[in-house]
Amino acid sequence: MTKFTLVQLTDTHLSGSRPFFQFNFEMVIEAMADIAPDHIVITGDLALNGPDDIADVAFAARQFDRLGAPWSAVPGNHDLGLVPFQGGLHQPITPERLAAYVDVMGSDRFVHEIGDWRLIGINSQLLGSGLPAEAEQHDWLAATLATDRPTALFLHYPVYLDDPADPARSHAVVLPDARAALLALIDAHPNVRLVASGHLHEDRRAQRNGVVYQWAPATSFMTSGGGHGGTACVGFLVHQFDGTAFTTQRHSARWMIAHDIASWGNTEPHGYYEIVKRPYPQAV
Ligand SMILES: [Fe+2]
Ligand SMILES: [Fe+2]
């Protein structure tokens, strides 16, 4: 097989107890029946509130089994937390949260070969954490990138916004020191052609040293005025591979709802995080 179709879903934000975004996921399932991808990658924020309720991650995994194609996933900040620093986000990544995620999902990374390509997924939440798992993942990635195959790398956080050398610490992208180490690895392996991410709920394509850095729109919601420089929308990406070449197209399944998180709790900077923690009305 030299041609194959890979769908990239991201930021599904699924939850069995607070199913705000389940309808859009149902529309994605219908779309997969038409597209019939050879493989699906989900680039994190699988769950609504995985750091506090790992049942959300388990629920998301059961939903992915309904997609009708083999799938691979990596975690995001709403699955196992993030590197804490100023900004007030309250869910740090810890060894316990990482262990809970791996217990449910089997792994926080993947390598998969299809057609001529090697697909690699890594846990971006570790980057800059200083946890032992960060160094272990770095060594694994260095070994896994050593291939003659064209390679696509998937992770939740975009590697950078506009300037790869931007020294600002931001919750939007990989932290500067970890970013430099990751970019050095990518630069040392010229077979890397595509670096695909989620997290910002925006669609954008950039290039650096001949590598495409692709942001994917979320299936769950968008943030109008999100301000990261991409297109805020709801949808997913279809990557078509042919030999060593690939194209990427944005799709939005018919009837997907463009939930706009800018209208959720907008009197507080992190109103969304408070809303998703509250009990959801259950049928009685
Ligand atoms: Fe997200
Ligand atoms: Fe995220």
C-alpha cells in the first residue's frame, strides 16, 4: 500500500457524565463511515476532565472503538494535566496521573507503520515537566525517529506559535527549553515531514526547515477570538499519503455544532474549567 488515508481527530473532550460534545462526536462517526480512513490519530484532550476523573478517559477510549477504523491516541492537558506555572491552571501532571492514564490507555505514546510511513505519537504534557518519564520519552523518541521511512510526528501541544525561538513560557505551546530539545531532534532526522498537533482548537499550517507544522481544529468546540493566529473552527483533518508525499484537508461533518467556548464562563479567565467540574444533571 503506497496510498493511505489518515484522519486526525483532536480535542474530542468526551465524557460519559458530562457529554457536552458527544453530538459532534456522533457526527464524526458518521463521517468516518463515508471517508473510510485506514487509520485515525487522536491528538489529545480526549476527555473533558481526565486529570480529576479518569473515567472520562476510559469513556473516550470506548467511543474511539466506535469509529470503525484502527486508532492511536496521545494525551493532552485535559487527560493527565500539564506543567504548572503562572497562569493558575490547577491540574499539574504527576506520576500518579500519568500512571492512571497509562493504566486506562495502555501507553501515552505510539509508533505505527503504514504505507511507506512511520507514524509516531508522543506525550507533550511531559515536555518541561522534569519527570523521569520525560527523559525516558526523549530517548525513546530519538531511537524511534531513526528510520529511513518518511515520518509524521503527532503530539497535543503545538511546538511553537510564530517564532520557534520565542522565549516566552506559554500554556499554548511546548515550553521553550523542551521545545529546543524537540526541534533539535526533529532537525537531526530529515525524514520527519509532518508535525501535527491539537490543543489550540485552530487550523493552521506552517513550515520550518521543510517540515509542515499542522494545527488541527477540534471536534468539540472552538474559541472565537482565540488569537493564536489560526482559523478557529470545528472539524477535523484528513491527511492523504501517496508515497512520500501528503496533502491535508480540513473537513467539518454535516451538522457539527460550532460550540464557541468564548461564551462559557467568560467573566472568569478559567470559567470553562469550573463548568466542566460541576455535576451534570442526571436522568432520574
Ligand atoms: Fe482542547
Ligand atoms: Fe489542550
